[in-house]
Amino acid sequence: MSARTPKRPFRSREWFAAPERADMTAVYLERFMNSGVTPEELRSGKPIIGIAQSGSDLAPCNLIHVQLAQRVKAGI
């Protein structure tokens, strides 16, 4: 599969590679690095994808949402 070039830079590039905003870049880098993501991964040019889910382990009927979010994350 060939790599696609986006029509415009991803917003995450402004978070992790903005020399004119070194203060905010440091905050964003620290926040993601605390989750185990490396600076190289953050500055690779790939999009940052967030997965939100409304499930809870308190109600068994919503437990599928937690499991589904984990599967989506593994697939990405």
C-alpha cells in the first residue's frame, strides 16, 4: 500500500513540531510521553487518533463498548 500525502498538514504537527510555540510543544510532548509514546512517534507525521467510548464496567449491558474500543485501538 502506498503512503498518501495529506492535502494539508495534520493539526498534531502544530502540537509536536512548532518551533515558535516551544512552550506548548513541551507540554504536549510531556503529556503523551507520560502515556508511553515516544517523541519520534509523535513527530513522525502520522495522525493522532483518539478513541472515545461510552461504556462502563458498572453496567453489563455497556461492557461491549469497552471491549470494542480495545479492539479498535488494536486495529489502528
